[in-house]
Amino acid sequence: MSSPGINGDPKPPCLPRNGLVKLPGQPNGLGTASITKGTPAAKNRPCQPPPPPTLPPPSLAAPLPRAALAGGLCPPGGFPLGGPASAPVPGPPAERPPLATDEKILNGLFWYFSACEKCVLAQVCKAWRRVLYQPKFWAGLTPVLHAKELYNVLPGGEKEFMNLQGFAARGFEGFCLVGVSDLDICEFIDNYALSKKGVKAMSLKRSTITDAGLEVMLEQMQGVVRLELSGCNDFTEAGLWSSLSARITSLSVSDCINVADDAIAAISQLLPNLAELSLQAYHVTDTALAYFTARQGHSTHTLRLLSCWEITNHGVVNVVHSLPNLTALSLSGCSKVTDDGVELVAENLRKLRSLDLSWCPRITDMALEYVACDLHRLEELVLDRCVRITDTGLSYLSTMSSLRSLYLRWCCQVQDFGLKHLLAMRSLRLLSLAGCPLLTTTGLSGLVQLQDLEELELTNCPGATPELFKYFSQHLPRCLVIE
């Protein structure tokens, strides 16, 4: 019920609007006044008309707001303007947030920054961090945490494990821990809530993890399917036997002093679903490569044998018989493998897409003839430091219509004549000639005929002059030329 106003006219109720208490216009046409909502004088009491001396003259009177009328506030006559069927008048449009904090704009803008730049930008303000900490901006990246970075030193000298909530918010599926011990790994598992199921890949480098630590890690972290151990000299082959789980599909072991043939036996027996194996071990012999089972013959598509010095052509025989479905094979640094071993690969592994023969000093042009004749699906060939490769070998490769990437780093016998054979390879997208000492500016300039080339590496190449790079920039505008 409205209380009587001046001259006996009923006074309309007070309605709050935008934090203010609005007083209706008076019958004499005088303007309105407002009182800030929440002040002691305005709380829980009827609105009082202002004293007449303080009111503005009639000519300065403010009209009653339309929003207030549409909301049912009655004029002095006691009825709403426009009748009861009047449509409500919309309020003012919502203000657009500033561009610097507009999440729609930021979601598009942040795609243009590198991972390192995103780490810095996330520290600008909370709005930027909220946008940047979406998993989509960090997909495919792996945080690298050193042992000394895992702990914060408290004022009393005690150590506290770092807060990993920021990593959880960004949805990282893999971590690389450097220089950690068994205790550090246990602390990581206890303090990272997603470690039990959310972590899919773990990499331990230059760490002192033991057999017990490896077993605890793989037992607790049930989501790990990709495992890398590099420079870890404290675990043994017995630790692999006790810890490897059948869920692991990708395994990389490098520069671990205790890895030999028995480690391959553990891998072959315990990892039936292994799809990718990368192994750098100086003491693995040909015998170990015969341990792979028929199950792995179907599942394993990638095998990298890096600097396995004891592997010979007989080991290659075991590989092609045990793993016939390989699509990627690396024999990099297997210095005892010869052209006969490459012939075995070419005749038996017809599904190969990638072949790495780098640092194999016994490989000659004959091996390239085998590759060109039989590996018709090959897309990548790495021949770095194959010092016996000549222009004749390049003439064999020129017939390969599927080859997209060719690496000839430090092939010291390749000359300009050999480059002419490559000019017919229209499928080439990446070519590396870094360190080839016999190539001249004239020979290299002919590469402009490869108009579909996307990357050309000429590092440490004497024939690559500033004038040549300028020439490439004009005639190969779409190609990244690495000086």
C-alpha cells in the first residue's frame, strides 16, 4: 500500500535501479532525486520528498526514466503510461569487455605464439592465464623438469615439493624428468593428482633411478604407455624384467650402461603390443635381435638401432625375419652393416617409408641401387656421413618417385654432376647437403628447378655464398633455405 504524499496524492513505491533508489516525479513537474543504495538514511524507510528550496526549477526537470515506467512505476495519476498492454522496453546493451581481456579475441591471438612465449604471456594477468591454460594450446608439448626445480626452499631451510596444479590445468600427457632419484619420482607421483591415470608418457634422463624405483613408477602410473630411459646407469636388466608392463607400446632406451642382450629378451617377452622400439646399446649382439616374437612381428612398425656397434648383417637377417611389417628402420651407427645387409632390408621390408643408414661407413653406391629397385614406397632416406656415396649412387635414387626427404650431410664425394640427377626428383620436399665440400655455387644454383622444394639445408657448404642465398630467395620464395 502506498503512503500519502504531498497534497494527499498517493506516493508510488521506490524501486532500486542500478544501485540507486529512484524517487518519482512530483505533480508540480519538479525533477527527481536519488540516494545511494545502502546508506543508513535510505535503508528500510519510505522515500521522503526533498525540501522544495533545494529542487531545480521546472525548466530543468528530468523526465521519468522509460525503464522505470515499463517496470510498473506509476505516474502521479496512478496508472502506468501506455496502458497494461505496453511491451517492455529493453535496457541498455551490455558493455563489451576491453580487447585486452576479450576471451574470444585472445583464443585466436595466442595461436601465433611459441610455447616459450606462451609461458611468459600467462604471467601477464589472470584473464590471459585463464585463456592460455587451456589444453589446446599445449598439445604435443612435454614439460622438462630438472631435479633442482622440483622443490621450493622454505624460510626455515626445509624443502617443499613444487605445486603442479598449473601443469594439470594445461593437460600435459607427458613429462621429462632430468637428474631425479627414486625419492623424487615418488614425490612426483604423490603430488601430481593426474600421475596415476592422466600421464601417458614418461622420460627419465641422466637419472639415478634403480630397479626398485622403476618398478614403483610403472606400477603406480597405470596410464604410461610410452617410456624413455636415457643415461640411467643404476637400473639393470633385472629391473626391466620386474617392471615392464604389457600396456607399453613405445620404448626408448639409450646410453644405459647395463643394457645388453638380456634386456632385449625382457622387451620381447613382456611387451607384446610394442609398436615402436628405439635402442642405443653398445653391447647388443645379433643374437638378441632373434628374440622378437610373432606377436611383435604384427604390432611393431618402428625399429631404431642406434650405434649398436656389434650388429652385423646376420643381425639384419634376424630383424627382417622377426619384424616383417616395419615401416621405419634405422641402422644409424651400425658400422658393421654392409651393402649385403641393405639388400636384405630392401628385398624383405617392402613396406618401409623411412630408412636411416647414416654413419654406416661401409655403405656404397651398390646399396642405393638395391634401395631404388625394391623400396618403391620409401619417402625418407638418411645417408649422413656415408662417405662412399658418389654421384653414381644419386643417379640410382633419381628414379624414386615417392622420395620426399633426402639427407646427404657430409657425403664428401658428392659433386655437381650428382646434383643434376636430383633435379628430376619432383617429389622432393626436403634436401640436406650440409657439409658437402665439393659442391660449387654453379651446381647448387641449378636447384631452383625444384620448385616444390620446401626446405634446403646448406650449412657448412663452401659453395653456398651470400649471392647464392639471394638468388634462392628470388627463385625459390616458398623454400626455407638454411644457411
